[in-house]
Amino acid sequence: MTSETLNFKKISLDYTNITNAKVHYQLSPEKLHELSVENDMGKTASSGALAVNTGKFTGRSPLDRFIVKDDKTEDKVWWGDINIPFSSENFAKLRDKVTDYLSGKELYVRDSYACADKEYKLNIRVINEYPWSNMFAYNMFLRPTNVELENFTPEWTILNAPGFLADPEVDGTRQSNFAILSFTEKTIIIGGTGYTGEIKKGIFSALNFILPVEKETLPMHCSANVGDDGETAIFFGLSGTGKTTLSADPERKLIGDDEHGWTKENTIFNFEGGCYAKVINLSQENEPDIYNAIKPGAILENVILNEKGEVDFSDTSITQNTRVSYPIHHIDNIKEPSLAKNPKNVFFLTADAFGVLPPISKLTPGQAAYHFISGYTAKVAGTEAGVTEPQPSFSACFGAPFMPLHPTKYAEMLSAKMKETGVNVWLINTGWTGGAYGTGHRMPLKYTRAMISAALEGKLPEGMSKEDYHMHSVFGLYEPREVPGVPSEVLSSRKTWNNDEGYYATANKLAKAFKDNFKKFESYASDEILAGAPIKG
């Protein structure tokens, strides 16, 4: 085996059983960009970013993500359609096939780590078939110093082989692509898909098991920022709810935009060293931080370039899920290192296309746990084939596909954190007002920002008295009666409709959807969590 490095030590992949490979170790992103273009795997956009096509798969494939069921996981993982079991025997055989496939090839190897808090650091070695996949790993994971690399020992290994196709009948997979985690072997194997999100979400899934089980730390699919006063804000939300946009606040420093841990010492730390953002309909005016981060070192996925190399961000001819990855230092206003203390406010973001949830409401610990487990947003017409009217969409803990434990485990940890720290939890509707999708309109961003600023600045009442808050008659949520900078008529979702009958019919319909979705969690939930359900529906 040969090893090509840039002023780094030679490494051995013998422990993986990969043989006779030409190893490009710890190459710079500039070199990986150059190799991707030379090998006709990507093009240079006018911004200087690398543009690639991930192939058949332009998003994750949840039904092809597996966890090895063995002594370590059998009694802890919440098995089902999200966490699909895979046998140890089939994993060993398939891993050997992957390593045989990678043997003799040019490979791109990167040592990196996850978790910015050194007490929770997880060393990772990523072995990639493609140079641009390795560049993605550089962007998304934390980057060790040269000194740290001298004595680097990987704890987890990712074998990434997009060109390898499994045989479902022989290998035990559903189809030819797969992403499989083994907690005993501390190995992730990914094959048959070039979608880079499988690499980062594999490690996120691993940490979502390791941190609660072994470290008493709550893993969170969220963004986070910190103010000059040292108080941290956390933003949960599914795709399209504004998680990245609202956490990028010029008055506050960004800790991270997607994955964090909340430790028993009440520190918040970023898992990652970069950002992976959607770029559908991206504009410099609406999302300047993301737009300006697209420069040399960034990777654009599945976008369309014109003859000048310019991106048409409205073009969805390949996918709605167009993406960019970039190292976090492409953002100007960041917290270094990516950790902070004193969590004070937690925001649950939802884009309610039914237009019935209040634009801002304060949650009790029970309501917070209930809405955390529910993880609600809505799909609107046109986002998926067959969707002609708003449809409720629930993803437990705002990240169900990456949560190996039962959702109530994470929710109970969040409730305990709320009580321990006195943190305020707010439900923010960034979706529709004045009616449902098609009748009403999207909540103006300036008002959402004003609501969040009021909460962050302590301008909303601490208690939940009738004088300060109105309790929603369907959802039981506490709506502040006044918010600085927001017209009072905007604060009542009912009043914006000018149609009480239609409003309450729609609100009750959505409340019923919440309750129907929660039935699968009821037997695991405490009385306090169950009391957080909508009053009606």
C-alpha cells in the first residue's frame, strides 16, 4: 500500500482489510476540488465553488439505513421502520465485500472528529472512493491540527463506496444502496449512493445513541447561537421552517446550524465543523450568510449551471433538495470554538401550512416534551408528487430518521433540562397566517424575527398569567398578548382569518392529527407529557 500525504504521516488501513490501495491522506480542499474536476466528477461554478451531481440519489434513503442488532443495541434501540435491524453476520459479509471493492483503488482518507467540546470528542476516519466526498468530510467534520494528527487514533471508521452495489437477495439489504451502522465495530458502511448527507447523518445517528447512553448528554437536531451576554439560544425545526435563517443573527454568534449536544454541565456544543444548507430559491437578500458562503471550498450539490458557471437556484430539474456544504469559517459571525454555556431560550420552529397555530406561544415542560416528540411541520402543495393541499408532517424530536433510542428518552431529557436550568421553550409558527396555504400568506420574516428578539431580550413575561398570556382554546398553548414590534392583530391566528367557523374547523382537524400521530408514543409517555396534548381535536 502506498500513501500520498501533504506533510503528514503515512497511515495504514490494514485494520480495515483494505489492501493495495493508493491512499491520498488529508489532502487539502483545493487539491480535492482540482482532482474532482480533472476526473470529470464536478465543475467549478462562477463563485469558485465545486458543483457536483450525486447521481441517482439526491437525498437520504431512510428505508435503506440499518443498525446492526447485537448485544450492544438489542435492548436499547427503538426498532421499527426508522431503526431497521441488520444482522451481525450480514454486516460482516457486506463489510468484507466493501473492503474488497475498495482494495486496489485510489482512495481519499481523512482523519477528523465530531463534538467541539473536547470532553466529548469522537475521532473519525473517513475512507472515500471519490475526492469530492472527502472534501465534504473536510467541510462537515471538525478539523484536527497537525499536532493532533501526529497521535490520531480513529474511534469510528466510515467506509464510503458510492460505486459499490449490494445484492439484496444475498446481502440482506432492501435494494442496492445502503447505510449501515455497527455500534460494536464502530464502523459505518455506505454503498450505492453518492449523496454526501449519508456520511454526516451516519455520525449524527451514532452520537444520538452514544451521548445519552454513555455520556448523559442530550443530542439535538438543532441550530444554536449565543449573545454577547453569554446566553445561548437553541432552534429546532424541520427542513423549510427557518432553522438556519433564524439562527444566523448579526447580533449573535453562530455556534452551529444543525447538530448539537447539551451536556450534564449545561454546555452546548456543535457536533460539526461546517454547514449543509438547502439552496432551493436561495437569494443574497433573504439569506446573505449562506449565499456569501458559496465560494472556493464550498460544494454545491445537484444544481444547474449555465454556460458562465452561474447557478440558477430556482431550477429543480434534478431535485428540490439542492444543497451546499461549506466549513463553518465561511460564516463571519461564528463562535470559536463552537460551544457555549447558559442555554436560556429554546425555539421549536414549525411552518404550519394550515395557518392555525399561533405565531408565538410559550410552552409548559409537558407541552415542550409533547411538541418535541411530535416534531410537527406541514407539507404544502407542490413539494411532493400527489400533495395538493396542506398535509401534517411529524418527525419525532425534529429528527426521527437519526434517533436510535425511543423519542420519549430524548423528550424526558429535554424536560429535565428545562426544569434544571429554567430555560424558556417557545413554539414559533413561521408558516401561514390569515388562512391556510392557498388562502393566507407566509408570516413576514420581520415579525418572526421581532418575536424571537423579544424572547431573547427578556421582553416577554416570565409567568403565564391571564393578564400576559391567552390560552389557545384548541391547542392549550399560551399566546403572549403583546410583543414589541408586532401588531396585536398578528398575534392571534384566529383573528387573522376573519372566519371563526373555518378557523376552528381547521384547528380541530390539525389537533386531531397531533393526537392520532401521538398514539404510538402514549404507552411510553409520562402523565406530564400526555397533559401537553391539544385540548380538543
